[in-house]
Amino acid sequence: YLAGTISLTVYGVDFRGPKSAWCHVLLSRTGHMAIMNMVPLWLLAARNNPLIPMTGIPFDTYNLIHRWLGRIVVLEAITHMAAWMTLKVDKGMS
């Protein structure tokens, strides 16, 4: 899941082009990916998760997945913020 998220975030980004262009793409993608990953993060947070009886997977496993999703969302949010700050600093609005 982590490798898929990273590949979806950086696929097709031309890092050799102008910094403002790839920062805009990275800014957009990391923001969207963070929001989209918050949906399963929120769904897997409940102790009375409806998926537990349907799949037979124990709560501890769902809790582990929830924690890793949280880490991924935080990394995406930090990358989103770094791209935003890079654009602001380049424009002289620091």
C-alpha cells in the first residue's frame, strides 16, 4: 500500500522541469492522496468496525492498518506542506 501510494504520488512528475511546475503537481497530488487516505483511516478507527465480523480479521490487525494509514497521511501532509512552502518562498512570500 505504501509503495502504491508513493508511486501514484510521483508517477509522471517531471522533476527535471521548472521547480514551480513540479511543486504544483506534487502539492495537488499529496493533498488529494492525504484526503483520500483519510477515508479508510477513519473507517478503520472504530472498535465496532462492521468489517470485523464480515471478514473475520481481528481488531488488532485493523488497528495496525489504521496506524500505518495514519503514518502515510502524515507523510503526505508534510510533503504537501513542504511543496506549498517551497512555492511561497520562491515567490518571496516567506
